Amino acid sequence: MASKGIVADLNKGEKLDGDNYDIWHRKIQYVLNEQEVLETLTHSLSAPEQGDTKQHTRDLAAFEKLWKALKHLRTMSTMIRELKTAGNNLTDEQQVQAMILSLPSSWETMSQNMTHNENIKSFDDVACHLELEAERLEAAKPNGSVYMAETNSHRASRPKRKSPDYTPGQTLDSTATDHVARDRVRFVEFCWILIGSRNIIVGNGASVEVLGIGTSKLDFSVVWHARLGHIGQERMARLAREGLIGNLAKVTLPTCEHCLVGKSKRKPFGKANRASFPLQLIHSDICGPMNVRVRHGGSYFITFIDDFTRYGHVYLISHKSEALDCFRRYVSLVENQLDKSIKALKTDRGREYLSKQFKELCDEKGIMRQLTMPRTPQQNGVAERRNRTLLEMVWSIMAQGNLPISYWGDAILTAAYILNRVPSKLVPSTPYELWTSKKPDLSSLQPWGSASFVHDTFRKYGKLGPREKKCIFIRYSEHSKGYVLIGEQPDGSVTEVESRDVDFIENEFPSRGIVGVTQPSGSAPLEEDSQQPQPRRSKRGSVPRRRFEIEGEAFMVSSQDDEEPRTVQEALSSSTSDKWMKAMDDEMESMRTNQVWDLVDLPPGQKAIGNKWVLKIKRKADGSIERYKARLVAKGYTQKEGVNYEETFSPAVRFASVRLILAIVANLNLELYQMDIKTTFLNGELDEEIYMDQPVDFVAKGQERKVCKFKRSIYGLKQLSRQWYLRFH
């Protein structure tokens, strides 16, 4: 409290005027002594003791060099003040450069350190750096002041000179000439030095290269931080208050590089600035590919969302390369509708957005690009959240409906239509109202996939026929005020119908196969005029047919088309046994023609592998049967590597090669023919000896105990494809 009063008196006006030096000097000494800095300020740099050892010689040389530098520092300070008095004010950078360049050649290392030290920005920083070096040399003298720690076993003597940084439980110096650290964690100041410019000799006599020089402060907070597994400062402070970590009273942790490596986390993204008018900022993203293509072949969808209104447009695409065409269509549409131009486009760094053509389009339109950082989709959060919302709506409405998964494209368009007409948390009203300045009409919304009856203007059965046909609602019309529905024809084909004359049954969700034009029950087609010539029709009875579905896709098949048999016995006991028998005879004839095996006795130590008949029904595009096919397959899974097969690798054709051939054919207007080689793999010659049991129901009479020794490969063998490849190479 007394020192504060003296400082207050000094500030009030009691200044040094030449007559009051004694009282002024005593007050200043009192204040400095209370702040424990008087001894540090009044302590002068003393010369080291004389001696004949190498250590004394090095200390004396360092002292003389430092003394000359401090003297030179005072000389330069005087010159800078004189230049300032004469009106030549030097900038801080000029003062630093002048001081460093004026140092003698013996101070080359110190000059380099100060030149590359980012903390030295003024003449005062240079002076402070030299004074720190002086303190380091003073502390390094033999028999100098050693600051010992108080331990539980004994009480060390207090130092002769107080240190401003002394705290209980801390050792500040060990009188070593150089202190070595394995990392930069505890450095207060640090600068790199030139590689190979300085080495030190360690205890075992080895020379170690010095990477950098700086000042370090020994803090037991850092030591306990490492002992406690790099826990946080708050938890360490709690342990210190409870006295569980020794005499450490205050925990102050510097920046720990190890914690940065082990505890690093992503920076918060904060809140983005919203656009203030339509088309000021557009968000875009591509979602896909989906594992099932839409009915028209697309497997992706691309979105464009206006930041101000949150009004979105969705386009279905087959490839990401179509993003440029979609954006060009979107720009033409919205700029013509709103009579404004797009100011900025925000996307991720997908290659479809970074193409040269996309950049040229944005430059031509004057659209500024905003790209997210790599692997940071959060910066494109508006488009990412819109994609997620659309997919969640699609999953929900398709779970309610009974249409195949290939109708997800229609569900996406329906979801986008609805989202533009419902409110959002970030817009004061609906996106549709902000985009068109009109209130949306929600009375026309209907459940997706619900049953609908469309007015039939073409009445097949005349006035007595039905006036509506049953369909399924799939989306809203894009260019008309109506609905898009699907109806199924009697032949199984599906047609899309756009109409406004639709009646809905909102609690019924039919599947494909039970909708379409139906004939009135209990009625027959109207008789045509008997005088008109009637076409001659077949008298044979029609083959009954039935309908079945595979993942929602309907097929019309004959009633006799049962499931494919799994065994030979099942095939021979079915109604089509003669056809299956003929297919197996054809396969065996192919084996004999190509001389695939010879019947031999099984050698001792050898083991024959089994075989199996694989029976398939080949169908045409309309679902009718093309032929019955039987394939004899060896049970290659019983083969052992190194015994009856070695390598199995075989190169395969790349799709790029197929596309290249198709491109050449299209460019040169050539004709392309596709060829199918029967029993292709029978042409591969085997190098190993492989034996197989004779096929079931095709055992040679009189040779029942013999086995088939392969000369050529058949389906199922491990080395099948490789032998076929080696046949041509």
C-alpha cells in the first residue's frame, strides 16, 4: 500500500527538477525494491574468474564478445537519437537492420539468429535479445547462483539473488554452459539456425547438430501435464488446489504440440450470411449414384436451391457430366422468370463443377464461384440438407406406396414439388410465395402412389363401357395443371397419362399388375355388324397364362412354365422331361465331339472330383421360352491348390475398350456384329491331371468303375478361365 502511495505522489507532480534528487531517488528505489526488480536492474555484468581450463577460456571469450556487443549497442542507440534530433527518423525495420549489419563478424551466428527471429521487430527487441544473452552467460559462470528446490527431506539454502521467475518446487539453472531440449515445447523464444552451423559435444563425446537456439522456462506445470497424460488445464488446476501434485500452486500450460497432435478437432463453422434477394446465391449438389436406376435410366439427381427463398429445382441425370447442361438450363429458366441474373454459385469441389466448360459458362455469365474446402461438405450445408430431406421424404412415401423402387425418380420430383410449397424454419413464408409472389394452393395435393381413376375419352366398349380406368398417381405435371399417372395395358405394357379429370382413393395404394383398362363384368364386347366381313381366326384354344412379378416388374408367362429343376431326378420327373433330356444329350454330345475326357482307371493316390447338372430355362424378351439348356459343371471347390491346379488369374476386358470400339463404329458408320461361341471354355487345354466321376445317368455301360480324365477344361474348374486365355496367348 505504501508503494502505491509513493507512485501516486510521483504521478501527481513531484518530478525530478535537480534540487530534489535525494528524496526522488529514495522513492524510486523503494518502489523498485517492493516490486523485486531493483537488484536485477542494478546488477552489472561482471567478468568471469580467471583460470587455465578450457571452460574459463570459453567463458572469458564469450564475456568479451558480449561486452563489446553491449557497448556497440549503446553507441548505436546514441547515433539513432542524434539522427532523430537532426530530423532523420529511422523506421523500426531500418534500425534493426542497421544494428544487425553493424555487428562484427565474430557475431555472425547471433546476427543470423536475430535476422530469422520473427519476434525481433524494433531496436528495443535487439537490445532485449542481447541482454538475455548477457544474463545467460552470467548464470553460466562457475560458482554462480544456483536456485535449488525445497524438498520433503531437507531444506536447501536460499539463493543469494532473488529471481523474478523463482517459484517453490522449481530448479532454474544447473550451471551448465548449454541446455539441451528434445523438442520446442518449453521454449519461450526460439529461432532456427543454419544447418551445420553449430554442434555440441554430449556426455559420451558424440557431436550433435544444433537445430535452433532460444530461451526456455522450466515449468513444473509442463512436467505434471506430461505425467498426467496431457489432461486439460482446468483438471490440473483442481488437483493443484487439492494439493495432489506437490507444491505446484498455479497451473499455467503453454501450447502443447503433443496435445495439438492428439486432441485436434475441426473448427466450428459458425453461422453463414443469408442472401438478401433472389438469385444472389445458388446452392447446388449432386446426389448419387443410386443402386437402382429410374425408369428412364437416370441414377443421379442434381439440385439447385436459391438461398433467399429456398426454392429448389431438381433434375434427374444419368451421369455427373450432365451437370453443365442442367445448370445451363437452370440459368436460362430462372433468369428469364425473375428478370434477374445469378450472382454467385456455391458447390463442392466435384470434378463436374470444376471442368473448363463449367468455368467458362460462369465467367461468361459473370457468376462468382464459391467452393467448399476439400472434404468439408458442411460448407455446402444448404444443398446437403436438401438432399437429405428429399431422400427421407422419398423413403417415407415409397414405403407407403406399392410401386417398384425404380419409381424413386418420380418420388423425388414429387417431394421437391411439395417442399417448395411448405414453410421452412429459415424463411418467413413458403418458398413458392417468395419465388412467385403468390400463395400456394395445397388443395390439389394427393398421396403419392394412391389409386386414381382417370376419365377415359376413348370408350372401347361404347356407351355401355366404363368411363374411367384405374391408374396410379406418380407425380405432378411440370408444364400443366394436372397429374401424371401410370396405367397398365392388357398386354402388360405401362403408359403414362397426364390428366386433370382424376378421382382419387387416398387410402388405397395399388401395385402394378392390378391396374389398367377392365372390361365390364358379366358383359361381352358388342357384336359387330354381321354384314361386314369377319377376319378368319384360329380355332385352337388359347393357352392359359398367368402373371407374376419380380421386384414389381410384371411378366406374362405360360402356365406350364414351372420353376427350373434343381436336380436331374426333378427334371426327368417333370412334364417337360423330354426337353430336359434332349438338352442334356446335346451337352454330352458336345463333350464327345470336343474330346473333353477319356475314360480311365483312377490311379492310386488320386481322387476324382464330382460334377453337377445346372438346368436353366432361356427366355425371350417377352418372357416366352426360347430353349432349355443343360450345363455339366465340375465341382471345382473340391480342388486343392498345388495338387490339381496352380494359377487361376486371367485378364478380363476393360469396359473402356468396349466403349472405344463402339465409339469407332459410331464415328465411322460401321456395322457391328455380336458373336456367341458355344462351349467356349471347352477349348482350353489342361496342364494338370484332373479326374472326375462320370455324370449321373450317363455312365458308360461296362465301364462303371472308370473315371473321366480331363484333356480339356470344363465349367467349374479353378483354372478354367486361365486355360482359355492361354489358348490364344
